Amino acid sequence: MDHFAIPPGRFLLSAGLDDAIRRSCAAPQRRAKEAHPVFAFVAALGGMGARVGDVCRALGLAFDEGAVLGRCRIDYDAPLTVDTGYDVAARVVSLERKASRRFGAADHLTLGMTVSAAGRPHARVSLTTIMPAPGPAVQAPA
Amino acid sequence: MSAWELGAVPAGAMALWCEALGDDNAIHVDPAAAEALGFGPRTVNPGPTNLAYLLNMVMEARPDREICSIEAALLGNVLAGDGVLARGTWDQDTCDAELVVAPDNVVLRARIETDGRDSDDGEGFRSQRL
């Protein structure tokens, strides 16, 4: 997957967006300038230089057949703040085909992203998207 | 033990999340697309929104703490209109949390580690962990 490059991108985390996201999920009100911690994930995915669906499609994966989020890990170096622009660097970490109870076989795409401001990382995010694999089911490894 | 509850997941909020996430997966905004793909006749809540519910619980339970890492496994789906319960057990600074759709369907499990708010370098950055 080293040959597949995702362009860098940028995410503007406005106070208005933080307010709207908090209202939408019944979150507590913001303290000072600190954004909801889920914005590490939102900024990583929303700010990378290509939409996740387009990355999957470019890799020949069946994103439109019912992709779901499988796993994620977020490590915070600092809280994200509102009215801040973040640079997002993203790369494909792995692509694996595995047996799936739901799909018969599924492709697991793991992306790694770093969310930074002023050259300093604020969050490192790894997420795995799972999609049905096109073609015949594969046997699960023992 | 901590808990946080939402009586009904709003369908209307999913479009906002999709826009912020750059996620054009139709299962989040089009009930017909969700049904055609086997999710049933209601839209599917984006996974990060479900994660936000767990983070709400942690923020309300420990407002003096800062979240430093999350490891999460998404095991099932939350659909528009579902009621959800976030619950967590604490071992010092670590919360083992799960999100449940009634009656007792665990759809998300996460380990969320927190830290004191006075442990950074004065500019909001924590010391680099080696």
C-alpha cells in the first residue's frame, strides 16, 4: 500500500461546528476553547485530502455496498481547540481480506492520520473500515 | 460505574456528521439505501457519533480529566430512533466503556484513558511518551 498516496488536507474546526456537533449528540457544553474530543476523529477523516469513500473506491473496494467502521485508536498529544486550522496527513496502513459472518468475506482497510496545528501533532488516529469483499468468499485463517 | 443515556438517536443529525466527516456513505442519510444494503428501514448512525456518546459519558463523569487515548471496537450498528445507554467502569484513570442499544445489545466497546489536566507543558501539550 506504500504506492497509494493520500494527499494532505486541512480541517477548520470552528466554534460553530463544535456547537452543532455537541447539540447533535447531547454533549456537555464547551469549556473555554476546548473542542469535543471526538473532533480528533472528525478532523482526521474530514480533513484528509480525499474522502474516505473515494480512497476506498480508488483501491477497488466496495465502499458503496455497506462500509462500516470496525476499529479505531486515537492518541491525543494535546486537546483540539475551536477556531483552529488543522493539517491532516493520512496514509494507508494496511488492507486485509478476512472472513466475515455478515458478508462472507470482507476487506479491512486501515488508515493512519496525524492531526497537527502549527507543526505540532495534536492527535494520531488509526481507523479500520470494513466492507464486503467483491467475488467469492475466502476461508478464514485457522 | 458511570452512565449516560440518549432516548432516541436523531436521524436529522446524521447529515451534519457526514458533512463534517466527508463521508458520502448513503446508509447514513437515505433509509432506502440502508434497507437495500440489509440494515433495515432506518438510517445508520455514523460510528464516530456512537463514539461521541461514550466520550460524553467520560466528560460528564470526570470533568477534571483529559482524554489521552481511545481504543475502540465497533461491534454493531445504531439506527435512527434507537435509544442508547453508555456505561463504563473505572480503574483509576482508565474507563472500560460500552454502548448498548436496548434491550442489551452491545454495539461499541472502548478503553478510554484519561490524565490530569495539569500534566502538560503549559501550552496544552503533554510530554512525549517514550
